[in-house]
Amino acid sequence: MPRQARLDIPGLLQHVIVRGIERRNIFRDNTDRRDFYKRFSALLVDTRTDCFAWALIPNHYFHLLLRTNTIELKDFMRRLLTGYAVTFNKRHHRAGHDLVK
């Protein structure tokens, strides 16, 4: 049975967990971590989103405790994850789920 849809209302406190494909490591090195952190920090400021707690874990992106104020959580996450995925794939010569040959 699928889970119920997440309430996505600006101002609502949300615990967010994101995993990598097949639970593989998302950050290969400190450069990946720094890129993600810079992206995340800038997006928090840009969208006036409050972050109360976060943890970067090797085979998860993170656990976050967020409260969006001006946008919906889905839009915040799409901007964060799409930007990071594009940069990660270019840097590591990847395309989608598979290695570039």
C-alpha cells in the first residue's frame, strides 16, 4: 500500500529523508559534500526556508528538519536535488543511473 501524500504547506515543519539509488553512497568525496552543502545553504537563504537540523550520511543525502515559508517543500527539494544530481553526474562522468561508457 502506498504511503499517503505528504502535506505540503508553507510554514509546516517537515522531517525529510532522501536516499540514493540502491542505497549507494551519494557523496564520493569532500568535494561532493561541499558542493551539496553550498547548494543547500544558498537555497535556504534564497527561499527563506528554516532548517532546524540536518545530517549528511554516506548512503542517504540527509535527514532534514525544515520549515518552508515561501515555497512548497516539493519545489525546494526539486531545486536542491536536480542541481546536485546534474553536477554530480558531470563531475563523475555519469548519465542517469548508469556509468557513461
